[in-house]
Amino acid sequence: MAGKPKLHYFNGRGRMECIRWLLAAAGVEFEEKFIEQPEDLDKLKNDGSLMFQQVPMVEIDGIKLVQTRAILNYVATKYNLYGKDMKERALIDMYSEGVADLGEMILLLPLCPPDQKDAKIAQIKQSTTNRYLPAFEKVLKSHGQDYLVGNKLSKADIHLVELLYLVEELDPSLLANFPLLKGLKARVSNLPAVKKFLQPGSQRKPPMDEKTLEEAKRIFRIK
Amino acid sequence: MLIGQSLEGVELSITKERVINPHLIPLNHPREESQEEIRKPKPALMAAKPKLWYFHGRGRMESIRWLLAAAGVEFEEEFLETREQYEKLQKDGRLLFGQVPLVEIDGMELTQTRAILSYLAAKYNLHGKDPKETVRIDMYADGTLDLMLMVALAAFKPPEEKEESLALVVKKAKTRYFPVFEKILKDHGEDFLVGNKFSWADIQLLEAILMVEELDGSVLCDFPLLKEFKTRISNIPTIKKFLQPGSQRKPPPDSHYVEAVRNVLQL
């Protein structure tokens, strides 16, 4: 299957962004078909392209993959970003799931009712500095290696660095006491493929603004 | 090396400065073992049974219990009943993100439900024979797991919201998930969801079917193939055993369970 992977989603980060990051970091060129109207989403549902009527959906190697994690794991396996054996994979999964948990909180923030938002942000910041970042800093400290698992770049590093950028967007001071994480962020950011992705004009999507939020709500019919 | 020392076939003991980086353990066990090899007597290194740390109920651990049971793997359980137990686990550095489920297996302290499930599925040859099968299993398992977690979380909601959540689970099962699996079985006409072989996806689907049936007994009425599937998978000896009273399968969450969890986690 010589074709490039094709990503079906709306023109924003959402649940597709981590997939974009992973493909980009793996040096894989991909196409994007943006869902712009609710009717576009309906069409995908009606032609049987979306197994559980949901996006993200990625067409790759002749299959229409859904479920973010399934997609990420398939891509990681294909491009050797999943460790060298089952045990490394277990660690990579464990770390990736932790990143996903915090990432999910940040992802859903725009949908938070305005009167609850400040409290939610405070909770996210607390989880960041008390639960998640210390865990990853400790992992790096314990082995002193450049990457989280097996002294080799894996999906866990890419997901974590993506998260660190999100954390920085929320509040740069949150990273202050995590020197090893800052080092990982710099190191991964300097990998040629990642460096390219971080430059303007790449397929990386900007933070959600009011306009994009309204568009997403309209497309996904969220009240 | 603290973790290396604790691998000598004896029960993992809690030591003070536990290093959470198990990839320093010599990785000298076979990468993939067949079902036959798994059942052979093993050197002391692999003799310890997996140990599960969780509350005394389903929650996020139940799918793990199902997978181990279906694979014919004996496991031990430590139930979290007091705040002190939980704080000790945290203090000892055994919970990477301060959370359970925790499964001690093969010298690792694994947390994060999906990480544990994937590891077990791979270890017991329930994760497909190649990446294309694996991704199908992952897609199906992720879908059913999402549905079951909705049920687990509903237990903690106020009564009105709980009713609403559970009704939504039944609706999603009937309109989003079960039709998909019915079609998959119809299209290939095989006994199992993927690759004509029993996998993690089949175990999760059965677990989900039974869970939704507890909410609405008629939920399979439009799905004849899923009815047959349910019977067929339930009759697999390891699963049949797990479905009998006295097994390590846990009952649906009740107010006692919710209270116990709230108490331990101080929610």
C-alpha cells in the first residue's frame, strides 16, 4: 500500500493531534481530509467508514482505523516506536496512558462551563505538578537516559513532549521544577522530523480558539 | 538492584526505595510463549502469580480479572479497604501516577488499565498474530472498554444522573456497539471476532454483553449472532469456571462499594 495515511477529522487538534505528532515524529507524510460541515461527518457515518460512528479515523494500509489508541499503537508498531519487547511496550503503554489522562483533562477544558473553568484549571495545574510531571521526572532520573524507555525514542517520549508543550501553553511556570523533562523536551524537539513539525506551516494545529470551538461544536453537534 | 533481588521466585516484598524502572531487570524471559509453554512448569523466576491491587469490586480491574481468568491464569488479589493501605502503596512508590489498578507481574509494577490489559493479551497470545489483527482487536476492545467504564463511573453519580448514564449505556450498546459486532460475526461467519481465533476482543465483548444485560435483559433480542456468541464464549472451560459462583468475578457495584472507594480515595 504505497499511499500516504489519510486522516479524517476537523481542522483542529482534538483527539487527532497526538496522531499527527506521532506520524510527523516518525517522518511519515500524511494527508488530511477536514470535516467542515456536520453533513461531511454524516456522510462518513453513512458510508460505513466509521466503525463506531466516531472520528478520529485514519486510512492506512488499506484499513480504516478508528479509536485513537488503536491507531497510535498501530502507527508506533509500524514505525518502530514501541520498544523492543513486551515489557518495554508495557512501560511505554503505562507512560502513554498517564500522558493521555492529563491530556484528556486539558482537551476537555474548552467544554467546561464558564463558572467552573477556574476551578478546573486549578485542578489541572495541581495534577500536573503533583502527579504527572513528578512521575515522569522520576523515571528519567532513575535511569539517567535520554529517553523514557530502553534508551531509545518511543511513542511515550513523543506523547510526553507534546503534553509538555500543552502544559507550557497553559502556564510555562509549571515546568519550572522539572529539569529532566525540560531536557527531554529540548532533545526531542531537536530531532529533525520533530523540529520540522514545530515550525510554522507544518500540519501541527494551533490551540483551540473561540472560532474553532464553535466550529467543532457545530460539526459534532455538541450543545 | 532492588527489583532484581526480589525476582527470585519469592513473593515481591515491599522495600523502601523501590525504583519504578523495571527495564533494568534482566529481560531474559522468552519474548513470546505458546499456550503450551505457558502451562509448563517454570523456573522460579516466573513462578509468582500475578497480584492485583484494587478495591473489592469491579471498577477498572474487572476486565483484567476476566482476561487472566479466560487465559487460565491463577492470580492473587489484595483488596484496598483502608486509606492507610492506599497511602502506603503511594508512599512506597508503587503507583506510578498514584492510582490503582496495580498489577504486579513478571517483576513489574504495572498501572494504567489499558497498559496492563495489552501486556496480558500479548503474553497469553490473545492479541492477534500480526499488527493488522492486533489493531482490529484493539479497536474492538477499546470500544467495549469505553462502554464498560461508563457503567463503572455511573455508580458514583447522584441517582438521577446515574439512571441517565446507565440508560445511555444501553442505548449505545444497542445502537452503536452491538450492531457492529453482529455485523462482524455475520460478515465472516466465524466463531471469534478476529482471525478465527479466540482473542482479548472476544473476552471483552462477552464481559460487555453480560454487563449490559444486567441493565436490560432484552438487549440482545435483535442480535442472534451475538446470542450464539455469548453462549459459545461462556462455554469455554476457563470462562465457564469464572462465571460460576465462588470465582474471583466481582458483582455489580452497590452503595457499599461506592462508599468504600470514596473512603479510600477520600472523594
